[in-house]
Amino acid sequence: MEDDNWMRRKEELETLTKEQKELPTQWSISEGLLYYKDHLFIPDNKDLQTLITKSCYDSKIAGHFGQENTLEIITRGFYWKRITDWVNDYVRSCTTCQQAKAPRHAHFGLLSPLQVP
């Protein structure tokens, strides 16, 4: 409830519904929940966004599939502003993946001694 934009949008849609006016394209409201393009619109709540992302990325079923696949799984049912950036940051900061995945850079090479001044 701390997202002012979400609350304003909800009030606007509820007012239009009560006045029996047409809702903006791609927006709908059902049982107090907002939908954008038939996806549940999530307010700017970091805890809720983390919970959704964690359930789609960290679960044993999901299996740490990476940024694109995680984004595709989340966007099947949810939407929030800057969702792509959120998912990319979440996946990049995953400690399990950082520890388990092999480095993808070239070998550093041999050490060279410095010349004596």
C-alpha cells in the first residue's frame, strides 16, 4: 500500500468502473487487484517483488535458468515497472550462481617478475 502510483491508478479505475465508463486500454480491475495486459500489476514493493522473483528463480523446480528464462516465467502472470532491470539485477546478484558457474574469461597467463630498479 506504500506505492502511491499504484493506489492512484487503482482509485482511477475504480471510479471509472463505478461511473460505468470505459477503462483505459489494456487495464482492468477485478476484486481489488489491478491487471495490465491481463497480467497482475504488482505495486512498487521490494519484498513482494523479491518473493515473486525468488519463487520463479530459486525454487527447485525453476532451477536458476538465467535472466531471459526467469523474465519469461515471471511475465507469464505478473507485471511491474522496470521488471527487466529488476530480474537482471536479481539474477546477477545470486550467490549460488556466482559460486557454481565457471568463469568465462580467458586464462590470465603467467606471472612476469618486475625488473630490479
